[in-house]
Amino acid sequence: MKILLVNPPSGELTMGLKHLSKVEPLGLEIIGAAVPDHQVELLDMELDTDLAGTLERFQPDIVGASSQIVQTYTAHQVMKTAKDFNPNVLTVIGGHHATLCPQDFNAPYIDAIVLGEGVPAFQEIVERRRQQRSFADIAGLALPVNGALSLTQLRPLPRSLDHQPFPNRSLTAAYRSRYYYLFESPVASIQTSMGCTFPCNFCSCQKFSGRHFIARSPELIVEDLSSIREEFVLFCDDHSFIDVRRMEKLHDLIRERGIRKHYFVYSRADCVVQNPELFEKWARLGVEIVMTGLEAVDDSDMSSLNKRSNVEINERALEILHRCGVGVSAGFVVLPDFTEKDFERIDKYVEARPAIVLSELTPLTPLPGTDLYREQQGNLLTDHREVYDLAHFIVPTTLPQEELYRLLRKYYWRVVWRAIRRLRLYRPRYALKPHIFKLILGALRVALMMRRAHEKTRVPVPQVQALHPAEADRVLP
């Protein structure tokens, strides 16, 4: 059979990182590799929007898509376009947001919604389609039936990711030279684990994995890594370093194989503090940037997020990473009661700490499925999924939103100039890269969008029913 996998574009209202990076749709590459006996193509609509032409040329039997929250409505458009093109096409949606909010995809033009890790479920769907059999007893699905969702039995979480095939990166061969992450290009992505065990109330990652850490064995990671041609590799994990022994072994295997890459990785600050020698080793191996959520510059704000960390730990982590020669991309949460003084405090904090080469201010965003969403549901200014991008204010704030976006723009340009200075982005290594022009245009577009961002929470929500948070637990293991 012919299977078309589609990465929908982010929504028009969405701003932020989508304008500053384009990375490969790793989940779809893994799904494509899981059905090797079929003819598979992948359309990355972040770079190629010709869905109609692709449908006409390829004539697929199955169209599958993956959706983050800001892709909700564009994913609907993909599914509807496929059904309009050929009513006999099987349409399947999966991914992070489809798992947490399957009701957002309850539509007559969607045949199946995959909940959770999708490889075994999609393999079974494809085989049942070939046999013209029902999907009703495939575990881990939500099936739209007569306007309602029929949930099949829960699919247990995998104990590891070793059952997953290596991503079929040939599916994105036409796009790979255009994938970049901030100032580096071309960039490849790799998944070494899934999930996080910490209970931060604003984070949906631990909800997706049921607060389990599910890892791939170091031996398989090295095999995957050795096949990557790109020099820069982004670890697409929720928290790579939870299992210290695993990362020790992975380090040793990469070194033994003589693999030389530059890495971007995620880690909590407390993990850095608890394992300084491990991060020193990884720094020598090629880690350039550690992305971490510092979240706040005082402990009272930190405790409100249930972070289970503190500012002293953040300070020690910054010292360790700076000593290792590793830059930090630090995230801070903008709480609803922030005033100009709070923005100034964060700016002074970052300026005084040279380890922080990049920083991001993220408005507190109650993502559907999280504890914070349950707490704030009555206060939400909008349910429009395209503004759940960690860049819009969607709960009431002390200052007028127009003023908050003005302060964000002011801070945003300081971040840009600080990054140029601390990373020396004016060097030929960066300045001569073709994607830098796109990055500059993206930065300008974000700044322009912030001028009108306060109006976006008043945009009418498309007719897609939102999942009530009490129902979310029914679809997760």
C-alpha cells in the first residue's frame, strides 16, 4: 500500500520557536520505518505546502499525520483535504496533542486517533487495513463513531524504546539541507528516551509518559547516531540525563566509535549539580548547549511551579557548565503577576551570568492535560490551540497584555544581542551560513507579531471540541 505521512504546518497565529528553527519530523520518520513493506512518502509542510499536488501524484491509500497542539487545526485541514481528495483514503492522526486531547480530533474525516507511543498501533492499523478488518480491538486508539469517540483498551507503556526502528531519514532527504536549529545548520535530530519522572505542574511531557522514563539502549543509540551525516545533533528527549549510568555508557560507546558531533541536549539543573563529572565528559565529547528550565530567579516563584528545585541549585549548575565550556539555553516562566521590575530582575540575572548564552521568557501556559490546566481552566482567556505556543498570555495578568508584550519585545532584543556577543555569531562560522538570513527574518517576524499578540486571544476558536480535562486520564496508561 501507499502511505503518505504529513507533518502539518504550525498555525498562522503561532509565534516563537517555529520562526527560529526547522527540525526534522522525527516521529514520522520512525513511523515510516516501521512499515518497510509498504511504499512510504513524507511531506513536511513546514517546508513544502503542496499537499494537493502530493495527493494527486502519489495517490495514497493511507494518510497519517502527527500533531502538536499548535498544529491542531492545520492537522484537521490535512485530514479533510485527504478525505475530500479520496473518500476511501484511511486517515490516521497521532502525536503528543492527539494523545492528551483526542476529542480535539473527533471529526468525520478522521478514521483513527493513535494514543501514546505510536509504532505498534500504526503497524497494526496498516495490517488491518490491508486485510480489510476492523480496528476495534487494536489497543491504544480513539475511533470517531457517529459524533462520539470510541476508546479501545489502553495500550501499556513500553518498557524501553528498543522495539522502535531507526528513523528512516531518507524520507526527508529533500528537506535535510534546510533543517536548522537557531544558529546551527544543517541539524539532525535523535531520540534516545521519552518521558520525565518529575511533577512540574506546567509540563505535559510527564503526562504523555505517565511520569515514566522510557529509554533506548546505548548500543542502539550509537548505531543510529553513526548513520547521521549532519555535524550538529539535537537530542529530542524530555530529559536525557535521568539515567546517569546509561549516559555514562553512551558516552563511552560514542568515544570508542570515534563519532565526532556537536550536540544540543536537555537536562534539569539539579541533574547537572548531582553529576558534574558526567557533564565534563560530555562537554569533551561535543556538547555545546545544555537547554534547561531555570524557570525563576527566586524560590517563591519556583515553588509555585512545583519544580522541586531552587535558585541555589540553578547557580551551581551554571557554574559547573561554564567551567566545562558549555553554553546554557535557559528558560524562565513569566507569571501572570509579573511587572516591569520582574523582567528587569531576570535580565540583570542573565547579564551577570556568562554561562547563559541564550535565554527565553515563556508566559505561563496551562497546556491541556496538565495539572496547571485543571487549576486554571476557569480562567483561560481562549481555547484557540494556535496560541498555546508558550509565547502568548492566555490567563489574566496584572499588567495589560499590550504592556506585557512590549516588555517581552524589549527583553527579546536584549536576548538577541547578548547571544550575538556571547556566542560570537558574527564569526564566519555562523555569519556565512545560508540559513542565518532566514533566522534574522524569523526574529524580525516574531518581534512584529508581538505588537499585535494581545489581540490573538480574541480570535474565534474553530469548531473543534476541546477535551474536558477530567476525560484525559481515561486515554492514558
